[in-house]
Amino acid sequence: MSRPRIAITLADPARSHDEAGARLKNELYLDAVRRVGGEPVGLDEAAPEGIVAETVSRADGVLLSGGTDLDPALYGETPDGSVGVRRDRDRLDLTAWRAAEERGAPVLGICRGLQAINVFMGGRLVQHVDGHQGPSFGEGDPVIHRFTLVPGSRLARILDGQSGNAGAEGAIGASNGVSFAVNSYHHQAVRAPDLAPGLVAAGFADDGGGKLVEALESADARWIFAVQFHPERVETTPHAFERLFAAFVDAAAEARSSRT
């Protein structure tokens, strides 16, 4: 049987000030899917909307990756901290999201992808938070902070292999859940009151002044998960998060089987 096809929205390296670095970051998403048995299909801003929609219509799952800030107009605001908005990227992700929703395909969001899912489902963003964005990937040591799982969340069960006890490399016990040290490359965020209807928090990072949603998931049985950090960057992510990629590809395979 062929491997599940995963459509991945990506930044266009040709539009980056560091084309080689952008290609490397894109390749990490593709590698993460390959490692767990998926067949990645990359799509960037240069792809026409029709091609994006057609590609996703034949995919078994969709990964919305990291990138620049979303246009605040998408959630009814004017710029107040947002920088580097690229509307072509917004169109790419929105087209892929709509096609995935129509198909009922599993969706995984990473960094910008978490923010995009929240906005596309009717939520809002905090346009700037201090202290969460250090050097760009490959340009120095990243900012590291603590991420705490919501006990009983579906994400917690995935990371634990469904056994209910995290017991994973890099995890420590905490009274309010299991905590991991994760990388941080973002300056925008979602707070719990800004979550879209149909989404719930699966993990939080303490920003010092209130809880930032560090992971989210669908409130119902749909396979929609997202994390604010970058688990594809394995050198700064606990190994437990390989289970998230594996669960994503497994869900894509199940979705394909249900359609055949």
C-alpha cells in the first residue's frame, strides 16, 4: 500500500533573504513526515490556488507550517505589532485549510500553522509578545521555555502513547501536568480567551503575565492539532513529539482507508 500523502504549506525560498536557510527549514518538515511513513508534497506561495486546492483534494492530510505573520485583517484588526505580512502565504494556507475541511482531512499546525488554524476558525491573535523570539533558526541558540500539557488532553494521550502517563524523554512531573523544554521562534501568540469556537487548549507556556496557548486541538473528534513551537527541529525538541508526527500520518492513513 502506498504511503499517506501529506500536503505541506511552505515559505517560498526565493522570497527569503536567506534562500539556502529557507530551503533547509522547509526540508525539515518534509523529513519529519518521511520519518514516520508519510509521503510529503510541498506547496509554497508560488503555487496557483487551483493547484493548491487540487493537490490537497488528493492528499490524506495537511500540515500548515511556520512562517511570517498573518494579516491582522483576517481577524478584524489593524497592524499593531505584526510584521512581514505576506498575503500570498495567507492565501496558500487558507486555500489548503478550506480544501482539507471539505475533504475531512487531518490537519497539523506548527508555529504560524497554530495561529492560522485559530484565525481560520474564528479566533484572534496577540500581535506581539516579548521574550519568545530569539535568533532565527541556524543563526544562534534558540530561546527555550517550558511547555505544560493540559492533563487529559488528546495531545497528552498521543505523547504518552495512549497510556495516560507522559513517561517521555525530556518530560518532568508537575502538579498541573507534564512539562517539556521546547524551542521558541515566535513573537505572536494565542491566549485562551482568543481561541476559536471548536478549539481547546492542549498546553500552555507561562509568559510571565498570563497563559499563552502553546498547543491546541479540536474540541470534538476531528483530527486537528497544533503546537506553537517547532517539533521538526529535533535538536531542541523532546523525542516524544515524534509521536505527534506519527499520529498525524496514522490519522491520514485511516482517513484514506475510510474513503476507499
